[in-house]
Amino acid sequence: MIRQYELVEKVRSYDADVDERLLDRAYVFSLKAHGNQKRYSGDPYFSHPLEVAGILTEMKLDGATIATALLHDTIEDTLATRSELEGMFGAEVAQLVDGVTKLSQIELASESHEQAENFRKFVLAMSNDIRVLLVKLADRLHNMRTLHYVPDADKRRRTAAETLEIYAPLAERIGMQSMKNDLQDLAFMELYPDARESIVTRLGYMAKKAGSIRARVVKQLKKKLKDNGIKAEIISRQKQPYSIWGKMQRDDISFESLSDIMGFRLVVEDVEACYRTLGIVHAAWQVVPGRFKDYISTPKRNNYQSLHTTVIGPERQRIEVQIRTREMHDVATYGVAAHWGYKQKAGKVDGTQYRWLQELLEILEEAESPEEFLEHTKIELYTDQVFCFTPKGELTVLPRGATPIDFAYAVHTDVGNSCVGAKVNGKFVPLRMRLKNGDQVEIVRSKAQTPQSAWEGMVATGKARSAIRRFLRNSGQGEFAALGESVLRQSFSRVGYQAKDQNFEEARRALHYKSLKNLFAEVGKGNVTPLQVLEAQFPGVSFDGKKLELDNGEPSNGADSVLVRGAHPGSAVSLAECCFPLPGDRIVGIIVPEAGMTVHTIDCETLESMIETEDRLVDVSWDPKAMETGMHPSSITIRAINEPGALGKIATLVGKNRGNMTNLKMQERNLQYFSMNIDMEVKNAKHLTNIVAALRTLGVVESVERVRG
Ligand code: MN
């Protein structure tokens, strides 16, 4: 355990003016308040806030943040109150501790409706002062470091999953690369110990093999830079096991092709030296086209700056080089926390300087329901970004997968609402086309145009999606509400209830709608069934669902049975057997005359050939319940080395990951390789992605791909 004077010394080493008495008092107060509480490890509880404070001193954070770290669990876990803290430590610290307490009380990994609402509160709480999030992240990091002491395995898994889904992406968004890496690795260790083990072992092996080449590359780099009068620190880049796992999930990449790439960081004196160094590297070795990125002139959304390039090195191997100044390097490692080092006393740094956080807040205001908000924000937290330009050359940053419609809405809501077409790099393109880095986008507008519901399935930004939804909601709301209301009244009377307005009031509250009109409209659109309303209105009473459905003219394999939202009421819904859509995939429905609606994944290749008639497309989404309900068919293609036991290894791994193999079909087999189709049932898209990635870690496996139409 760090001692009191050591902590104070550490803070004073980077901030000479720190209020030492504040730190001393916070230390003593927390020590006393936690008394003889214990951690699962058996250590005194106080060791935890102390370690959290220690983590934050490594990021050179200010005195108020360190005091907050020491006190962060006192309101929640001891008798201390906010007003007591305010009296002793002042308003700033009390407010920070209160903010951290609020974040901690928000249970993010709970049931879906609450999860969404809670995430909303979470964003609000941290947007006031980003330091609240810094303390919370340090708190989570220490809890993850001591996670193995927690006896309950379910609880460990929940904590690790939440860390991966919420905290690591947040750390990345505020640019804290090393925090993100640590959190991911610890969670990876808990969730997929076998996969991590196999990646770490192979990384060690590769590193050993590459050691001498690496040393020669460093020597050559050093000499070339020195000859040109550039002072540089050369850092070999560490590959993160979790990011390799992530790449294996996303792309069909075998382990070897990932690991023989060498990475170096060159930290130089100033921006000018960055570009000169780039020139030297490009002159010395052959450049790999398409890999150069200038994040100095266009920083990433989390303020990351650096030059990236890839060259073919002295021994024909690929070398990734990142070039940056010391300040850029610190920002890349510590993110927002680095500001305290460089801009000390520059005043409060709050969330508003982060555009993504501001965007979250905007979506928060526009979203109709908490689920809608969660859906948008989760997408935005996970996706990477593309840089596009207006015809005048202004930069617009969009998440990967964005289309011209996203671009139009990013410019202005009115531009989006009146968009009829788009030119990319001077050529007309379909509106569903995904934008690429460097695209110049011109939006063609018409006053006669209004947003189409199919657009919703084509956009990647929460801003566009919520604007489209709002427009559709406001335009068609009246009709849907009238339809829904009459359907409801009929259904109620069929099962023997008089349908008065107050009869629906209970249901409205239970289903979380702002007004009866909203509820009616959702019923009218087929997003909520009369049975759901009945059950919400009269909890505990059981209804004859069949009778209700028949009365509505809904076939029994209606939208409910496949848990899809947004289908037209009364249309039969089935899942396409070309692309096997899974809960969690982005999906779109297509109307097949006489047969109802078939649901495809949005990138299904079969779909591509049918899109001439966009009016047949229906925008649909998964009901959140689908993620946790039952098993769903899917299919993968696998290519593996033809050796004894290979098939057994594959089957064992699938079983171990709880996939349910239903059919095998050998496609090709020769002396070296075989390739085959495996049909299997899985829970959802993420489950399948995990199985595919796990298969890619197997030595016998060459490639694995999900079948997509
Ligand atoms: Mn804590």
C-alpha cells in the first residue's frame, strides 16, 4: 500500500502548487470512514481507493481528482454524506465524489429497458465534468485487476462484459489508449481465457523469431534519422492480444498474416520533424499504397494525432510506422488526462470539448425512447470513422458504414430531409452506398422529397436515424394512431373488456409511453401487439393469444414469432435462408408478393440484386428480446489443413463455445486442404462472431467466413 507521504510526494512531483493539506485530509478521512471493511482479497478496503488514486497520479491528474479518488466510495459504502464532504473538502471535490457515486449506482448491465434508461443517466452524469469518468475508469481498472478474487463466476463475467462493452470504448473515446488496452486485456482474460492464452503464446513465439530483424530495423532507422539530423525516440509497438482477437472477429485474417507485421513509433521534436521523418522513411523503403494516414492535419474524434504509414522493410517484411511529437504521444496514451500535464491551470476541462459527447447529448434530446437512444449510442461507440469532404472541401467525420444520407444529415437536418440523390467524387451513386475515406460528397436536393422509411436501415449515424424517425413519426403518426386505437378497442372487447381510455392507462405506463397516442401509433405500426397491451393492462391474467391473432387477421407465424419490429401488421415474416440473419445483425425486410415479408441482413448479396425496387424494402429492426431468445440457424465456410484430427478440433471448439452444429457439407478436399460448410445454431450475431474468431486461433484453420447470401 502506498503511504500518505508517498502519495503527496508523487502529486507534488508534477504539480508543485498542489494543496497538500487537502490530500492529507482526504487520506485520513477515507481511512477512518472505511474502518475495518475488507475487500474480497482480504485486504483492508482502504487499499482500493488508495490504488485508484495511485493510478490517477500516473496520469498526472490534479489534486481535486486525486482527493476524489481517495473519497470515491465513501458516500456509497460508509456513513459519510455529500454535505459532510462539502463542508470538509469544498464544493468541487464534493461534486466530483457525488458524480462518481451516481455513475457507480447506475447498473448498466441490467434488463434492456432499464439498461437504456441507465445509460442515458450515465452519459448525463459524466458530461458535466469529464474527471468523474476518469476516476470511474481508474476505479474499474483496479476492480478488474482484482476481479479474480470475486468468488461468484457469473458476477465476474458480467463485470468483464460490461468493461468490454461500455468502459473500454469510453476510455478509447477520450483517447486513453493504455487504459483501454489494460481494461480489454483483463476482461479478455476473464471471458475467453483459452483464446487469449493461444494468442499470447503465439505472439511470444513470433516476437522471438522476429527479434533479430527488429533490432536491425531499429538500427537502420536510427542511422537514417541521425544522418538527417533528426532526434527521435524509437519505440517498438506492442501488439495487444485483444485487438488481434478483434481483428480476427472482423476480418478473415489468419494469425500469421497479422503477426508478421512489425510496428514502430517514432517520437520526434516537433510537427515539422514529423513530416521530414515521413519523407526519410518513404525515401528509404518502398511504400505500401493506401496505408498512409495523416491524423496530424485531421485528428481523430478523440483528438488523436499522428502520421501512419506502412513500408516494405529491409528484409521484405511489412513495417508499420507511426510518427508523432512527444505531446501527441502523451495524448495518444493518456488522452484527455494528458491535458492536465500540458495545460495545467487552464481551467476546468469538461465534456463539451468532445464532439462525440455533444452528439450523444443531442441524440438524447431527440430520441423518443431510451431504447432508441441506446441503439444509436452503442453503434457510435463501436464503429470506426471515415473522413469525407463537402464540395467546398470542408471536413465531415462520420462513422464507418455511413452513407450519403448520413452525410446529408451531418451537414444539416434540412439537407437530409430534402435529399434525393448524391454525387460522390463527381458521379451519381445509390444512396445506400457506403462512403470511403477521402470521398467528396455532393447532396442533390429537392423540395418535393421527404425521408423514406427505408432510409433508416441505410444510415449509420444516430443523428440521421433519429431525424428520420422523428420526421416519419410526425408525418404518419395520426394515421397509425387511429388504426392502432381501433385494433386495440376491438381486441379488448373480444376478450370481454370494455375499452375505455382509462383502460389503456395502466398499459401505457407499464410499456413506458409518453402518451396514449404514442402507444396507439406503435400498435398501428405493428411494433406492439394487442396481446402485449392486454398483458400490461391486466398483469397476471392469461389471454387466449390465438383468438386475438386470428381476430386481427394475423397469421400465426407473424412478426412476433421471429421477434422483428417494424413489420406491417398482418404480414407474415420469415428469415431469409441465403444470409441467415441473426439477432444483432442490421436487417431489412423485403416484401415478396403473396408470401409476406422476408428478412435479410443489410449486406446480403442476394438483396443487392433486388434493390431496383426500393419501395419493396421495409425498414425493420430486431426486438431487443430476440438477443436472449432461443437459438438461430447460421452457416459458416471453413478452410482448414487436411490432417488427421483437424475436424475433431474444429467440432470440439464449436461445442466448447456452445454452438450447436446441425449439418456439415464438404465442398472440396485435396491432399493439403479441405473446405466445408458448417450449419450451426447460435444465440445471436455476437455469439457467431466469437465462434468464428475462436476458430481462427486454431493452427489448422486457414480461413473462416460467415455465409452471407
Ligand atoms: Mn470503487
